Amino acid sequence: MKLNLNIKKASLLLLGIIINVVVFAQGTGIVAGSIKNEDSGEPLVGVSISILETVKKTSSDVSGNYTLAGVAPGTYVMEFSYMGYAKKQIAEVEVQNGKITTLNIVLAKAASQELDEVVIKGSYRKESINALYAQQKNSVSISDGISAEVIKKSPDKNTGEVLKRISGASVQDDKFIIVRGLNDRYNTALLNNSPLPSTEPDRKAFSFDIIPSSLIDNVVISKTATADLPGDFSGGAIQVKTKDFPNGKTLELNLGAGYNSISTFKPFYGSNKVAGNYVGFINSDNKLPAGFPSTSAKYSELSAAEKVGVTKGFKNTWGVNDLGRAIPSQNLGLVYGNSYGLKNGGKIGFITSLNYRSAQTIKEEIRNDVDAAVTEGEKARQYFSYVDNYYEFTSNLGLLANISYIKENFKLSFKNIFNQILDDDYMQRQGDYDGVYFRKASMQEVNQKRMLNSVLDGEYAFTNFHNSRLDWNLSFSRIANDQPDLRRLTYQKLIEDKDDESVPFKANIPLVATASTSGRFYSNLGENIYNAAVNYSLPVGLMNEEQTVKLGVGKQYKDRKFNSRVLGYVDRGAPEDLFLLDQGALFAPENIAVNKFYIEDITNPTNSYNGTGDLTLGYAMISGKVVDRFKANLGLRLENYVEKLSSGSVKNVDNTYLDFLPSVNLTYELNPKTNLRFSYSNTVARAQFRELAPFSFYNFVTTTMEIGNPELQRTKISNFDLRYEYYPAAGMLLTGSAFYKKLNGAIEKTIQSGSTPASKTITYINAPDAYIAGLELEVRHNLSFINTASEELKNLFFYANLAYIKSEVDLNNASAEIQAVNQKKRNLQGQSPYLINLGLQQSFTSGWGANVMYNRIGRRIDVVGFGHYKENSYFAEYPDIYEAPRNLLDAQVSKSFLKSKAEVKLNASNILNASSIFYQDLDKSKNYNADKDQLINSVRYGQSFSLSFSYKF
């Protein structure tokens, strides 16, 4: 508690120092923006920009951006001229003291030599609308996005919150994205054009909440493929670009605290914390003792006395402490950036951020399991029924640092992001087991995750050679997951003595070591990702229209190493009274002896694995107008992927895939506000290393054994999309889409046939044939049509994304082994049949803002069960486990003041207090029925509220 108070004091002191030492320029303002080709959306380099009747002039850089600083307050006319393009003058450009006026411009190609002398005049407001239209309408693929300007007006704190506002996207746990109801296996993420590593070691997912929203330049989700995008996605390619050049000095401070209805101020238990835990570092007591034998074989060679000596080297970390009351969550964010002109005419700019979060949360779970069914549709015998309480301590430290250099048609940037997360959790469990015992169990887990992503990229515009462009990037990513000292311990007594307090619980320490009842587990994972890419684009004239040819090559190499040690305590004749001790005293040094307790090493060779993924790629594509109002993007991408994995003596993985991935994107402009689009592409979805590794891990929480499948193959996908899109005004849209995806070899999570609750194994299989077909409606519009004179309704936006999706897996062509235990046709695992995203956003000229969001995803198969066929009828011995829909309602109220420099935000999440429910649909009603269906797991999260303050100096 003292440490948290000190953090708050330090934050207030930091705020005071910043306010007193920073001096800000007064009396002038800045005009900044970007300039793009109206037809293609490509940036224009070297455009001349001037403020008429002043000496202020500049030109656009290699990214099409420009900045005019030191402009006296007033209202001006700005002129933009570029050879071969119609000159444009924009009036009513208002510049204010200490503020940045953003003016984005689109220029039209001159129809004749004389037209570039004609001046097209417009207003500031109208031109801003034109620029946004160009951004929305000129994408070559079916995509949705959000710009820095929209983000600036929103109250979002991080990228996870920003993604909620993009049509077709929904966000799980405020950080993981789902597109069109597809799980994260079918998405890919890029940061600054470089593929992002997964922040989760066992799934293809990136935690978007680690990137501050104030550093985002734009976010685009491409729902269809183009040749210059990675080939391993089918749901969406999420492209996040962070700012590199601030238009002026930038300094922002964010402070916040949060309350949860079932966590905050409630009793909190777990391991004692040291100072380093609060910034993501592991307690040294949790580490494997120095000198511990390097292999299980070496440990087995030790005598019993030597094993006792080694066991005494472990710190006694089994104690569970009363840590007082859970305090409110805390977050601190600091952003600073600036840019400087150099004597050689170049400019250098940097932007940095520090983000810190800490939270103590409590989750309440019910976890059940049953034997295989005897009669279909009826509940099977309850094998266990547990009530779990999770006490989760989390600290998160994030750093971002970007620096860039620009001179005329050249740009070089070095961008870095680092994130460190520490989870220190304690699970308290009690319940009935097998109708014989009443159990109390605990799990204590420490998990440190780190991610580093560094990108060096450059752009060069050949202004003297058809305005062609060359860009390249080199990147390095490192992810690490260290899980030291995962402790699991079980106490039990006979179920008839459940309520008899005179009968004590007895520690379940076996004669033969096992990780499931009294064990320790240590693991570490490290993965390096090296990436390089070069892209070249050249404008060419074909059929009297301008086209752009783009070529690129790339290389990516991933190298993962995973090691673990599985240890279990054994009973060697310990006296009965020792088994009655609480877990803090049970394994004290005096109880470690040849005739009491000591550790056995039960690690096997498959508990470690090494994997590599070697990707070589090349692509070519051409895009642009074919005839008036008709655009086409045609491309071919080649990806050669070599995956290798070795784990002990089990069959190694050694696969080579050469994939030809064509893509076609066609756009017909029905009128200036309406497009009709068609897209076809081939893509793939590759198995993750963990899904391939035959590494067996006992999951104490789910009581399942998890093992990969070295036989897994990559999924091949054919994608078809048709979309109608209408843009009634800037920032508004109405779209209707139909899509179809054919999957060959879809990867699914399944329970192995013959599994029992006492020995249940989850693994992965390829489903030979599957398809997904869907209809999608997206709308974003203000409500001014109710009353065109109302300013409030002009600023009240309604947005919605509704999707109806049908999926089916066909196992008729699967192996006889898979067919024998699986239903021949069913929904695709992980695919939701519908998706609902609704929202209302209101902003007032008084500085008040409000936002309400509702999200619901249809029930989907979480894990595929098993059964058998009898007389051509399928009998589900262990039915599929479904995740039931949740009604998620979030709201936010914000108020800006002090000339919009300060803002206060109040957020409410999970207002309806929705729980996650996983169940077996025994009555086949497609809805969860507590009386008839079998509840497998439910999680209660509580309602969350947070208050934050931000100040832009």
C-alpha cells in the first residue's frame, strides 16, 4: 500500500515539475497537413504551399506532409500548386495562438496543359471534407479505417479502444480484435508496415492496448487482400501507423484510476510483492535455484539425500498472504515530441511515450466437468464442480520512441516499441471431486511477458523519374515469456465430511510425482523475428489513364526456443501430522528430508521444443483507373514458407509451402459518393508453433492436458467479397457487403476421443473442407436528418456493424480416424454466426462528449467434442463446448476545459455485468438453458469504472 501511495506522490511531483520547466511558444500558430492525389490517394511530393499576402512558404515532403510554423493569428488564403495538377486556393484558414490548424488537401490531375493554370477555389471546411472523402473512397481494397483527426476528437486512450470505432471490428478484453466474427487466427497485424509479433505466446494475437491513441497517425483494417499485404489473413489485416513527426512541440500527461465492482476494496490474497513487481520484474525468489541439474536425466542420477539438498535450495514461496484490500487500478501516460529544422534544409523529429498501468482484480468462476454421456440430450454424471476465485495482480510498463529525418524527397525513420507485463496470480479453488472427495486447491502463477519491436525504414521519391517511389524497412522483434514457479497444490477430505469442521483437510502428496496435485513448473520462451522488405512503385500511363505498378520482395525469419521443467513433490513416509499443515508451512525446510518430502523431476523430452519459420516473398501488382469511374487492382503474391520444429524424439515438423496468392480488387464509381466493389483473393492461415509442438502441458485451471499436433498443415483460403458503399458526407458511410470464404484444411481446437475428465486432452486437427458465408451492414451517420437546424444532432453520430454469418465444416473427406469420432457437418470452431456492434457518440461545442457502445457476438464453438456413429446417426459422447453470447455495454463521458488543453473522462465498462458462459447444448436449443444444458465454465468479471485526466501543454 505504501508503494502505491509513493507512486501517486511521484506522479503529482512529476506534474509539478513539468508545468514549471516547460516554456511554450505564444503568439503564433501552425498550419500542417498532407497532400494526396485525388484519384489514387498517393502522397504528392514537392507541392508548393504558400500563405497568400505573407512570406510563409514551404513544400510537401516525401510522405506528402507539410508544416508551416510561426504563423501569426488570423484568417488566411492558402495556395497549393504542383506541375501537372490544377492549382488550388483554400480560403477561411483560421490560425490561432498556440494551436495547430490541420488542413489536408487533395489535388486533381490537370486534364490539359492549360488546366494547371486554372485556380480552383474552395473553403477550409469543404476541402477538409474532400480530403476525407478521398481517403475513404480511394482504397484499392475493401477496408475501413480511422484517421488521426477522428482519433483526436474521440476520448480513446489506446489503440484497443480506437479499434472499437472501426466498422466490422469488435474487441475482446479491450485489446484483442475480432473481424467479421472470425477469431484472431485469421487476422494479421502490422505496425509501421512491419509485421507485429504476437504478444501472446500460444495464439496469433496482438494486445493493441499497449499503443497510446495520441501516437496513432491512422489505423486501417483491410478486409480483402492485395498483393502488398501479408498473405496469412482472411478476417482482417490491421495496419497501425504511429506518428513520427510532430507538427510542433508536443507534451501530454495522462493520469487515471479505476474501480471494479467485485474487486476494488475487497480482501486481496497472494504472494508478497517486492518493488520490482510494480514495474514488471520477477521476484528473485521465484527463479529456479542456481545449480539445479540442467536435465531431468542428470537429476534422476542423484541420490535421495542429494535430491533433498537440491529441494532445500528452493525458496518456500507456497505461502498465501493477506495483502489487504484491492486498491483501485492506476495508469500513467506521458508523451513528448518535437521537431527541428536543420541548416541543410532537412528536418529531424522525435516522439516518445511512457505508459504505466497497475491493477489488482478479482474474478469469480464456476468450473464443472462430466463423464461421457450415456443417453444423448441428458446430463451426464458430474465428475467435479469447483468454485474458483482468482486474485490477479498486473503491472504493465510500455515505452515508445520514434525518430525521423526528412530532407526533400528522402525520409529515414527509426521506430521502437517495448512492453513489459507481469502477472502474479493466485487461484483459490474448492468443490466436489468424483463424488468422493471435497477438495481445496490453489494455484500460484507468475508470468512475465516482454515484447520489443524495432523498425528502421526509409522512403525515397524519384521526382525526376515519373515520381516513382522506393521504400524499404528492416525490423527486429523479440518476444519473451518467462513463467517461473507455477505452484499447484491440492488438499482434500471425504465428501461426507464436507461440513464437519472437526475433520481436517489433508494435503494430496503422492508417492509418485505428478504436476497436477503438488507440483512446480518452470518455463521460458524466447522468439526472435527478423524482417526485411523493399517496395518500388512507378506511375505509368495505360489506356490514357494513370496506373501505378508496384513491386516488392521480402524476407522474414522466426526462431523460437521453448524450455520447461516439470517438478513434483513426493511422499517418502512423512508423518500424518505434516499433511495437515497449511501450504505456507507444508514445504518448510524442516519438512524436506529423505523420509518426508522432496522433489522429483518428471520433465520429459517433449517438454521443450525449437521452431523456425522462414518466409521468402515477392509480389507484383498494378492499380489505377481502367476507364472513367472504373478502377482495378490486380496482383500476384508468392510466399515460400519453410517451417521446422523439433521436440525430443517425437516426429519433427519439416514442411515447405509454396503459395501463389492472386488478388483482384475492382471498384466502380456509381457517382461521386457511391462505390460498388468486388474482390477475389487467395490467402492462407498457418499453424502456430505451440499448435505444432507435441509438448504436453497440464492446465490446472481447466484440468486438461494440452498437446500440439505435428501433423497440422496450413489452411488455404479462397475469399470472395461484394460491397456497396455510400458516403453521404465526411466521416459518414453506409455499406452493405456479401462475402464467401472457402477453407481447405481449417485448423480447429478439439478434445481427443476417449478423453475423460480425469484425463482430458485438447489438441488440434485440420478439417478438410469448410466455408464461411455472410452478409454485413455498416453505417456511420449523424442524426441531423431529424432536425437539420440542430447543432447537437449534427454532432450526434450513430454507428453500427451488423453481420449474419453461416459457417460449416465438412469432415466427409477427413481421415477415417477423425470421421469415426466427429460429427460430419457442423459450424466452424471459433466462428460466430452473427455480430452486433452499435454505438452513439455525441460531442458538444461546450467541450462535453459522450459515447455509448453495445457489442454482442453470437454463440460459437470454443472446443470441438467427440462421439461416434451408430447406424448413420451421430451420438455425442462429449458434446461440443459453446461460448454463449455476452451483452457488453460500455459508456464514456468526457469534458474538455482550459481551452481544450485539459480533459476529464469517466468510463464505464461491462455495465450490464455480463458473465462469460461456456456450456454443452444438451437440449439443442442454441441458447443456454441452466436447467437442461451442462455448464462447463462461467466467469464473472464485475462492472468497471475509471476516471482519467489528461493535459496537453
